Amino acid sequence: MKRNKTKGNGLILYGIKNCNTVKAAIYWLEQHDVPYDFYDYKVKGITIEKLQWWGDQVGWESLLNKRGITWKQLEPAVQERIVDAQTAFALLQEKTSLIKRPLMEEDGVIIALGFEENVYSNKFS
């Protein structure tokens, strides 16, 4: 899969390369010649500071993907312990597959969480 990378453009797509939703976002960006950098947090990890920065923008609840298989495979006791940003971010850092994806950031600001073609179209048309 070709990555349309341009250093310094400010647009970063965060996700996991084998995620179908991330693949759809990458395909859309490439079909519309939108330059971006891809950050695979499954490979590179993610810092608590980055999670806090994102959480300040969209809320920790929005970052936590409770619809995916990783969440569903957690023991109920672990799920019940996620009650605030601190507990959520610790778990998200440990299990990056729980971060909602893709997350698109431009110059440090989240511009999309998840992939919705109309959001991308509005942003890049």
C-alpha cells in the first residue's frame, strides 16, 4: 500500500495499518492526492502526553473504541475500571488497538476521528 508522505505538511493519519477503516481512509486520501504522514501506533506506541492532548480536544470517551474486538475480549473487571481519563489513557497506551481509528491530526489539532467520507470531502475539497 503506497503511503503519500510529504514531510512537514502537518497532516498525520494515526491508526493501525491492517485496520479496514484505516485502509479506507488511506485509499480516500491517496485517490484525492492529499499528502499525509502515517503513524502506526501499534508499531510505534503512543505517549500518555499525546493521549492527554487528544483527550483535551475530544474527550477520553471518544478515543476509547468499545465497539471493537479488543474491548470485547477484555475481562469485565478491566472494563469496569475504566472510569476516567487516567484509567482510560493507561489502558489505551497498553492496548493501542483500543484507540478509535483512524485519527487525523493537522498541526496538532484533531480534524477527524474515524473515517466518514463526507467529513474528508468537506475538509479537502
